Amino acid sequence: MAIAAFTGPPATQDQEPAVRRKSGIALVLLLPGVLYLVLFFLTPLVSLIITSFQAPVPDGDIGQYQAAFQWQNYTDSISEYWPQILRSFGYALIATAAALVISYPLAYFIGVKMRTRPVLQNLLMTLVIAPFFISFLLRTLAWKAILSDDAWVASSLKALSILPPDAHITGTPFSVIFGLTYNFIPFMTLPLYSTLERLDTRLLEAGQDLYASNWTTFRKVTVPLSMPGIVSGTLLTFIPAAGDYINASQDFLGAADTSMMGNVIESNFLVLQNYPTAAAMSVILMAVILVIVGLYVRRSGTEDLL
């Protein structure tokens, strides 16, 4: 004998207006966010993509372009600026790895070891986020002064014969990667701390009870449980580092042979007024980052972070 499924009483006429009223309120609350995304994300993105397919106006002035669906801007950008493309992702990858190596022990110490001392824990976290209180440009300029040829760092290294007398610290790949690592360490530390601070230390004690070494416990318990923080931190570091144009600029820590994609985009937009090439480089940068992020998140098994 078939048994009818109980679906509950149908909505009454008094309930229907309340449901519609709640739906209307939800739409009203959703409207500002949708408008913001359309005006400040979708519209500029579409405009950027359209610009990347434009061509110079024949016999026109500099900065004058017309609509023309052509892929030449992309092919020319890749063939001409491939060193900057490789350099951008190479620098970003090294800086992200360095930031992870520095930030993980720091976040573990603050989040796990200082858990029983909340006052000191809060003080240390305040020191981690303290660089946010100072402008990104000012921090980078400060390091330019510290690492300059006549500053104490270079002078001390040369006096100890660690650096040759004619060597420079600024204007090198080291200084650019150092600047990227320093500026984005807080972006790596905060997600790691947020994950490790919630780590159940009883699991670590259980590993020790099973005669696992500290390294085995760290590798098989701590790292897997902190993987969401690792993925979030590496994404928050790698993405802005790949598109950075300040640290690699000749006005800061870089030189002509350390320029990145961000410097090429800035130069084409503001100096050369070659808007299609700059737009094409921006789209290439965004597309490559999306592919890398998608593969990385899928590989790490943390798709729920996207």
C-alpha cells in the first residue's frame, strides 16, 4: 500500500504576502552590492577587454585608437614582454615561498604557543599588523634608503667582505623579492594565525602518545589541519605580488632589468599612452593568475575557499 508523503500544510493567504515581503526586502538589500559590482568591477572589466582589441587610428595622434577586433595586441605583448611575464610570476612565487617559510613559524608561535597568554598574543598580533598603519609606498621607500649603497647595511656587508666594493643591493632581483616578501608577510601571517589559533592541541598530544616524532606530528597532523590557512595566505600573497609595480620600479627597489608586468602596464598606460597593449597585458595577467589559482586550489583540495 502506497504511503503519501507529508509535505506540510499549504501556505495560507495570510502567509503569502509575508513571503513576498521578505523576498522584496532581500532584493532591496542585495541591490547595493549588485550595483557596486556592476559599476566598479564588471563595467571596468568589460571596458578593459574591449580596449585590448583596439587599433591605432590611421594618421591619428598618440593615444587615439579605434575599435578593431584583432588579436595582434595579445601576440605582440607576449612576444615583446615575455621576460617581464616570466619575471613577474617567478618573483611572486619566490616571494610567496619566502613569506610562507617566515610566517608559518611566527603564526604557529602566536596562535598555538601563546594561546594561554592572551595579552602577549594580542600584542604580537598587533605588531604583525602594524605595517598596515603605514603607507605601502613609505615602507618601500624606507627600505630603499636602508638598502642604498651608502647606508649601513651595504657598508657593513662590504666591510665584512661579504659584498664586493662595487656591488649594489638595490636594483637587483634580491631587493625586489625582498620588498615583495616584506610587504606581503602580514597577508600570509593573518590567515595562518586564524587557522592555527583554532587548532585542537589534543590531536598533537595524541600523536605524541602514539610515539610519533615532532616532525611526523607536524607533517601528518599540523600541516594538513592548517592547509586552509596555507592556501588562503599563499593566494593573498601571490596574487598581489604578481601584479605589483612598486617594488620593481626604478624609483624604488628595482631597475630596468627587474621590471615586472605591472611596470609594463603602468608605462604603456601613463607614459606611452598605448592603451590597447596595456589592456592586453592586464587581461593576460588576470587570465594567467586565474588559471594558476584554479589549478592550485583544485590540487590542494580546498575548492570551498573559492
